[in-house]
Amino acid sequence: MHFLQIWIIPDREGIAPRYDQKRFPDEEKRGRLRLIGSSDGRDGSIVIHQDVELFAGILDEGERATLPLRKSRRGWLQVVRGEIEANGSRLKAGDGAAIGDETALTVTGKSKNAEILAFDLP
């Protein structure tokens, strides 16, 4: 089991702090980036009171997933388990990477069952 606590500052004041958890089956994340958090809760994602999108993925060696980044946006990648390559940089469990001045974040699995979290941020 992995526990990852993420703090995101709300887009407005006066919102009560909240805690949420939801299970997304591995088959929905395998070989792709599955939306798990967003400002509008689309696709069954957790509602986040901020202009952010949060994705989770599980990639085997050689599998590739791409997250297009909207214009003037940034990305963040957190490797939860295994090893991956992100936009040409090799990362392993525990590593995080900021992505700027890119149009997309492309992640390739370099080990079996590499787990990642990817953010699209303002």
C-alpha cells in the first residue's frame, strides 16, 4: 500500500478544508493516464477547488502515455513505484519532476507496474 498526501490550495477563500478518498481500479489506469481529480468532477474524478487536473497511471516497460499540456500551463510528475522516462529524463520511485515550456508530458514505463501521478497546473 502507498499513501500519498497532496495539498492543493483552493482557488478561493472560505472553503472548508476537506479530505476525500476514492478507489480507481488498476484496470482504469493501466497503460494510460486516468483522470482522478479535477475542478468539475468529470469522468468520476474527485472534485478539487482549483484549476488543476490530476491523473494516475500504471505503465509496464515500453508502455507510453501522453498528457497534453494546455498553453501557458505547467506539469508535475511524481513517480510512486518503479522507473519511468519522462520527456527524455529517467526517474525512479520517489522522484518528482516539474515540467515547463512543454506542450506535453510523455511518460514511458521502464519497469513493470511503474505507478505515476501527473498534474496539469496553471
